[in-house]
Amino acid sequence: MIGTQHSRLLPICLSVAAVICPEPTVAQSLAPLPAVPSGAPLESAQEPLSNPQPEQSIQTDTTLPVRHPKGKNRPLRPRCDRSAPARYRAMAARWVKSVKPGKAQYRDGFRDVTVVAINHGERQRLFLFDAKGNLTPEALQALSRLMRDKDTQEEHAVEPRLVKLMYRLAEHFKVHQFNLVSGFRSSSDPYEESQHNKGLAADIAMPGVPLVALARKARTLGHVGVGIYPVSGFVHLDVREGPSYFWVDPSGPGRRACFRPFKSDVGPKADRKWKPCDDEPVPKRDPGGNLLGATEPETPLETPVGDQIEAW
């Protein structure tokens, strides 16, 4: 009787066992078992057939190099915010819009210039040089005032070479107005390095001169820093003793900087050709050779007796 009951329960047990412990597939049956260390009990080698490992976290640090489609390892750059209010874009467009020039006035061969301080809403017409081509103290003082910090109103002496280069750019493009977007910027952070903090830099635009053309000419001056800001609407110009450096920054006004080097092969060539006399202004003369707007007659140059040239 007991054997009959066992015979009846046997198919049911087998079917239940098949559901709980299914037969291994062919691939699983052929897979080699893990190696069992010598002396270890047999149960130590019995591991689950499926043991998923936790997925590795995806690295999102943008400072690490990543594989780009072109096959070059380059660091990811943060997204550049190129946004600018419509009102600002319209204002920046007016900075480079052509204006009808006023009647030229010369004094000792040098034309007057008009400096428009955008941040202060001020405009001043200046004669920068005296009869010897030196910057006048009055002009430097007026420029320091126009280039003062827009937030603190702090003034700083302007580097004379910076003024000479701006005048040289204006002469090249036959424009005699500087639209000064930013000049001296004071900083309470002792670790912040900027040419603006030292009175060595200015952000400028000139009427009728595209920013690309202005930056291209500025890059030939030698020992300068030139950055073009197409969205913010100006060209950065600074003077430096070291090698020239050029860049482009398409970020919007007040946004995080996202500049990149530009035209790195032009700087060394311009630095090698540069001579201090290249920065000096050249006075204009009339067809008769006289200085335009001369305030006093020129004294003729006397030839030293020892340097007399004998006639043939």
C-alpha cells in the first residue's frame, strides 16, 4: 500500500522538481566549473551561475580626456554661453557703425582724437602729443579719468605705449575716435592676474572698423595681447614685455569666459620684427614739408662740425 502511494506521488514530485530546478542548458552544462583550491571542501566551489557585477559609475569629470570622433584626446570644454540681450547687441552694433567724422584739427602735426567712455557716458576731444611727439601730461590725466573703474570710480595711470598703439590703429584706419568699452579694473583679489588691473589694457571698438580687421592689425604690433570678443562687441588690447598672445572669446557680456588661443604663429613673427621706434607717432606735414597746425616754427637741424660731408 505504501509502495502504491509512493508510485502515485513520484510523477508529481518530478514535475515540481522540474519547475523548481530546471535542467541546465547545453552551454551551461559544458561550461567549466570554477577551480577548487586544494584542501577546500567541495561546497566552496558551488557559486550561482549568474553573479552580476555592479555597473561602474560613468565618469562625468570634464577635465578628463575623452575620445573624440576625430580620434584625438582632448578635454571637454564647458558649454559656452553666447547669449546677450537684444538691447546690448544693438548697442554693440552702434560701436562699430560708421559715423561722419568731424573736421580734422592738427597741432604740431598730430591730429586730435575723440575718446568715448561707454561705461561712463562721457566724451572728450584730446590732443595727445606735443611738438616732440611725447604724450602730454594733460592727455594722460584725461585718459586716466576716462578709463577709470566703472564700479569703484578708482583711477590708475595709463601705460603710455598703450595710448600710442591705439593712436597708431586709428591712424591706420583713418578713424580718430576710440570707443572705450573698458579700461582700468580694480580688484581686491591679490591672486587675480589681469592687464586691466595694471593700466596696461583696454577693450576698444572703432567706428566703421570691423572687429576682425581691428584685431588683425593689432596682432602685428608686437609684444601685445589681442583678444576678439565677437558677441560682447570689442577687441581687447594690452601691452606686455613678454611674447604676444592672441585669443577668441565668443562668450556673451558678463558670462563665463570661454576663450581659446588663436593665430599662435603670428605672434613670434611680429615680436621679432618689433622695434621701440615702431610705436612712436609720425607727424603729418603739408606738401611744403611744414607740420600741420604747427604752434611754433621748427628750428633747423644743425650739422656738427666734425660730421661735415666734403663735396666731391
